[in-house]
Amino acid sequence: MNTISKACVAAALISWSLAAGAAEPIKIGVTGPFTGGSAPMGVSMRDGVKLAVADINAKGGVLGRQIQLVERDDEAKNERGVQVAQELINKEKVVGTVGFINTGVALASQRFYQDAKIPVMNNVATGSIITKQFVAPDQKDNYIFRTSANDTIQSAMIVDEAVIRQKHTKVAILADSTNYGQLGREDLERALAAKGIKPVAVEKYNLKDVDMTAQLLKAKQGGAEVVLTYGIGPELAQIANGMEKLNWKVPIIGSWTLSMGNFIDNAGKNGDGARMPQTFIQDGNTAKRKAFIEAYQKAYKIDRMPSPVSAAQGYDSVYLLAAAIKQAGSTDGVKVREALENLNGTVEGVVTNYTKPYTHDDHEAIKPNMVMIGEVKNGRVVLAK
């Protein structure tokens, strides 16, 4: 064999050896609405997730393997979410998925992950039932986890802000017709009932409604001193703008979605003063948060995140899942679930530092003491005084 032939064979053997030794990437799904009215939440979440994956991969990945994201737009539609879940599980062979923005999409889709024994990190959807959909005695183990503040936590905080701190006794509720809005409305009514208060008006509106006059008039005529909201998308701005048209000045206090850019921008000055529970405010008050905010702004060439809460919770969900995979020493779903329920050490996040965030029977990483009240002020969300 001549020299050239020997060199070619050697090169081929080296290439084969490197290819054989290269570890397959760890595929993680990321699903949410990247288009439509819920897109500010979905895109912010996805972008936070991508930042976390870039950080982890730059440090060598997990178990010596790089993380590969498989992105899918569920369009905030239940039927599309079901299709995406099946595709990620059966075709893409993901070892876990982060995402779910809309409560209805989560409830329709996550059963496929449960059946496949693949962990899901709900990092934005907040419906209280989400992590309780598959629990004992019907199910021995639950593969549904969460890194957002559920509606039981939020509704209690909203009611405390309205009734205890601001001392209002006549309350109106405006909630959209989605699963998110109606389940949240039920949580609000329960929280009010616990304080002996019955709303003077409970009104529903639909997505894409542009005129809330009828609902607001009923609330005003009922003598409401405060309006509590549970909804998604730009319709929230129609509430604030409708109140301005009626020359009716009462506080708006609602779920975390009042912090979304499409509420703040569409409501303008009419949105100032609106208050809501927040796990994260775009304020670099710790080194970790400052670095995260600066990295987000640099990567996506944007000043104000469309949905800071979604971005931060998305970021943290990846770190928690990666920590579990590392601890398990495997991508096997059963082992990863067991690791999530028994995490060792502390996982540093943007929202908080997580020490044993989950147990077998509690898959909620966010506790009430981790949530604060934010307020819209001059086009930003700030910590309420």
C-alpha cells in the first residue's frame, strides 16, 4: 500500500473513531404559542430557554452531551398542542419538554407525556389543576412539573391586595372565556368567599373582543370599587381603555398576565397602576438577574422583554431539568422524574435559588413566599410600593 493510500485509510479511521465517540445530543422539546395573541409569552419563554441551553452547552452540556432543542409552535390551540406532543414524543424522541403557556393546551396535551413517562416542565401555564391531573390514587407517579406560580397562589394574592391592603369590599371580576380565565375566575371567587365577600359582578368576555362596555357597565352599576381580571392577550388592554371611555377610575388588579407587553403598550397611560403577582420583574437586583437581563437584551436586541416572567421561568425550567438529568446519570424518564423529586444541592435560577423544589407529591417549584406584587408604571413593571 503506497503512502497516499495509507494516509487515506488512517484519516478514515480517525474520522470513524471520532464519529463513533461523539455523543448523541440530548433532545428537549420546547413548545408554546410563538404566533398569535399569546406569542409574547411563548416567544419570551422560548428565548429564555435558549439562553439557558446556550449557557449549559458552553460549559460542556450534560453527561458530556450537548442539549438540542426541538421547537414547536402550538399556536395556543388545544388540538395543535396534542399534535405537537405526539410528534415530539414519537418522532423526535425527546427526553423531556419545557413549555406550555396556555392552561387549556397543557391539560389537553400533557397526558401523552404522562403515558410515555417523560417529564414535562410547565414553565408558564398556571391553572391550579395542571400538576394535579395525574395523581394518586389513579396514578402512582406524576410526570408533570411546574416552575410558575399557580392560580391558587395568584388568586389569594390578588384578593389580599384588593381586600386587605387596599380595603375594597365591592369587587367585580372580568375573566376571559378560555380555560385559563374561567379556572382563574373560580379560584378568585373561592378566595373572596374565604373572606366573606361576594362579587358585585362576574363578567366573561371572549378572545379578540374589542369592546368591554357592557361588562364594565355592569361592574360600575354594581358599585365595584376594584376590578379583578383573569385573562390573556391584548383583551386586557380593552378593559383599561374601556374604563377610560366610561370615565370610571377604579384600580385594576389581576393575574400575572397584566405584566405582558401587549397589555402595557395597548393600554398606554390607562394601564398605569395595574397590579399583578410576579415571580420576576425586569430589574437586575442580583448578579444572576442582571446577567440574565443583559444576555437577553444582547441576544435578542431588545430593551424590554415582552414577558419577563415567561423568559425567567423558561430559563429556570431548563436548569432544573438539566440538574435532574445530571443527578440521574441518565435521560431515562423514570430516573429523571425521581431525580426531580429528590434534587440534591441548590440550583441557581433567575426567579430564585431552588433547594429541593419538588417532592413525590408536590410538583410546584414556586411557593407563595417567592411571589411579589408588581405594578405597571410608565411602560414598565416595577415592584409595587
